[in-house]
Amino acid sequence: LLFDLEQAKMVANLFLGTHDFSSFRGAFKSKAEKSKKASQDTICTIQSIILEAEENMSGPPLDSMISPQPNFIVGQCNDKNISYLLPKNGAFLISIKGNRFLYKMVRFMVGTIVAAGLGRVSVEEVELALENKSWCSSSKN
């Protein structure tokens, strides 16, 4: 699999600034957590995202460190399952600085950036997810 670093950076840049990150937070399990989620402020400000290819990685070969992730889902919409394999031929460093983060927000952002680099999600889809506060294209808030 080829990783398009420029496409990944384009998607990473979409997260910069102040946005409602409702579509980039994890699901809560308990009734109390669900109640908290309903009232949670989902506006966050991302000051910087640095995405770099790691050229000189030390340690074991990357092939032995990264395993397939066939059931990884970006977003939380039933009709928007984006599955992919992480690239085994390179490593990337992603640093995100923000004023605050939602539950699993960074995990979803990084997954989305990787999916974009692998051509599994487009810039337009990420823009819509931020705008609509959902990965379901028909949902408008």
C-alpha cells in the first residue's frame, strides 16, 4: 500500500482551528456516560498538527510492529465503515496540540489522517463530517 503524505497533511489541516468535534469522539458505554456525552461541550481548538515521515526508525522492523486493522472504523455511522491496513513500509509521527480533547478524539483524528493517506477517505468527506457533526452524509445539524 502506498501512503500519500500530502493527502494526509491536507486532511490534518482541516482539523486546525476551532471546530465542533462531535463526529470525532468515542462512544460512551454506561447510562451515566451517555448522559454526560449528551451535555458535553464538543467545541475544541487545535493549535497545531505536525505530520512527518520517520526516516530513521530504531527498534524492530516495522513489519513486526504493525498488524492489520481490518475492522477499524472511522466515524460512527453504520454505512460509513472505512477499513484498511496500516502501511508496513514506513513510520509516521503525528503531534497534535489543542486546548482540550474529547474522549478518543485524537484516536479518531489520527485514524482519519491515516485513512486519507491510504486513499480510503477524501478531504471532502472529512469536511462534511466536521460540518455536519456526523459521518452520515444525510445528517445535518
